[in-house]
Amino acid sequence: MVAPRRLWISIATLAVVGCGPAGGDDGGESTTSTGTASEDTSSSGTTDGCPELPLCDLCPDESAQLCGTPCPSDGRTCSNAIGDGMSCEAGTWTCIVHPPLGTGCNDVCALAQQCSEIGCSSGVTVVLVAQSGTFAAGAYELSALVDDRPEDCTFTIADDPGACAIPPCVTDSTCNAIYLLGEDPMRIELAYGVVALLDVTLTRDATELAHDSFTPAYDVFAPNGPGCGPACAQASVELTVR
């Protein structure tokens, strides 16, 4: 596996170095991008001099961390503005580095010209699902090993009308979580960053309710379409709470 080369250039710079003469002995002939992560779309770009280049399906900023981690095994690819990227092969993200200058064009991808501004974030969501449909009242503690780094948090669920406008409710929380106690079954969604291995244990009043280990399979999500940022790596895992 080849580690991705992290180069940062502006869109304006790409228009200069992405196309045009590559050396003194080329005849200005354009080449089509081959063997790169940018081949996942048949759309044509509009970069001057190289209209045949496919649009970039941009990778998330965490692409270097994702290489070697699980992914949906469906041949998905993505690349950055200069063609470095990742390919999902046999369930694992594989790093790809774009070829050097060709005869007339850099074997890179073109950029989309018009983009919307929908945002997204990268990371894994742990969804706690109540097996019985409801979470009992009590003091909960969630202990997690995030790539072997401990991250613990607590929350309290109350069903006392004196403590809740609409019981049940969460009266205290140190977790980065969304509490969906009005759902059937009740769910709690906890957000973590991009991690390769996650081990989660949930207790209530010091009694273990659930435990599992996960190797999240991330998918690349670009809400504004190929060539438009941001692009995020997202995964979701579920833990049933008895």
C-alpha cells in the first residue's frame, strides 16, 4: 500500500499545474487520466486544455487515517484536487497516488465549477438501542476505548415528573450525544471521530448492560456532489442495550 502524498494547492493553482505542457519534448497532446482514484465518474470537467479529465469525487481530510481501515466493498473511489485518493478494494480502503506529469496534461481530476454549501462532519456514530423499547431510569456510564485511548462519559435518565417536563428525560450528561427518548425503541446516538477500533461498555448503576467491539466501515459522503467540498468519512455502529 502506497501512503497518500499530501499536497495542498489552491483551485487557481490547479488550473495552471493540472493541465498544459509537461515537458520540453511533448507535442501538446492531452492524455486521459488512467489508474487513479478519480475514475469513479464519467462526467467531464471543464479545466482549460484538458476537458476530458473526470470530476474529482473529493476525499475527506482524514483520508490518510482511513487507508487500511474497513470500507463498503463496492468499488467506491475518491480523490483530492491533484488526484491522490483512495479506492475501496475487498472491503479495505487502499491508498492511491496520482501519476506524474503526462504528455500535455497531469493525470489528475478536474474541479466542478458550481457547488452548493451543505455541510457534513467525519466520524463514527455509536447508536445505543433499548432492547425492551425503553431505557430504565438510573445513572449510566459509557466506557469506551477509542483506538486504545480511554474516553468515558456519564448521563442520568430520570422518570420523575418533578425532574422532567415530559418524562423520561436526561438530567445530567457529559457525553457528546443525542438522546432520542421519544422514539420507539428509544435510541441514544454518540459521536466520535474517525477511529479504526472502538470498544464500548455501558453500565447502569454499576451493572453492565452492553459491551461490544467495532471496526467501523467508513463511507465517503459528499453532500454537494463530486468536485464540491466538503467530503466526509462517516460510519455507524449499533449496540443493543438490555
